[in-house]
Amino acid sequence: MKKEEGDYKDGKKEGKWVSYYENGKVEGEGYYKDGKKEGEWVFYYENGKIELKGNYEDGKKEGKSISYNMNGKVREEGNYKGGKKEGKTVWYYDNGEVWSQRNYKDDRNDGKWIWYNEDGEIRNIENYDKGKRID
């Protein structure tokens, strides 16, 4: 069973909180304000390496979010606004080359979605408008 440590204020999570895997290693840590995630949160793989770093405002993802592979390299980086993907998001191969990039508006594909081969050559392009493919 997972374990969590932190404080409550008026029955809601408040201040720094840490959750742990069953093996005792930290799974995630960050802050709560009035029972909602607030500020930077960091989540870890069981081996202790960072899996995800992201920010929260009023319990929703906000701003830049970066996820990492088990080898410590960036897997995905993108932005959130009000808990929804917004703007450019990029995914990477294990070798660090871009695998895919796309734009989001209000959590839906919007604009070009480009896939690349591991050598950086464009493999495919699709176009979207408000989540619907238009080509």
C-alpha cells in the first residue's frame, strides 16, 4: 500500500506532501494549497530517476511539463493551460532525436502534426483544425 506524508488544514491537504512506493522510495512530491496541487510537482520512477516535472495552479496542470525516459533523457515536453495541452508538444526517441511534434489548442490537435525518423528525416505530416484532421 502506498504511503503519503503531509499536513491537513481544515480537512484539506496543505503544504508539502510526499508519496512513496511500496519499496519506500519517493514516488512524487509537491505542494497543496487548499486541497489542490499548487506549484512544481516532481514524480519519480521506482529507481529514483525523475519521470515527470510539471507545474500546477489551483489543482490543474499549468505551464511547462517535461517527462523523462527511465534512462533520464527527455521523452516529452509541452505546455498546459488550465489543465489542457496548449501550444507545441514534442516527443523524443531514446537517442534524443525528435520523434513527433504537434500543436494543441484547448487540448485538441491544431495545426501541423509532424513525425520524424530516428535520423531526423520527416516521415509524415498531418494537418488539424480544432482536433479534426483536414488533409
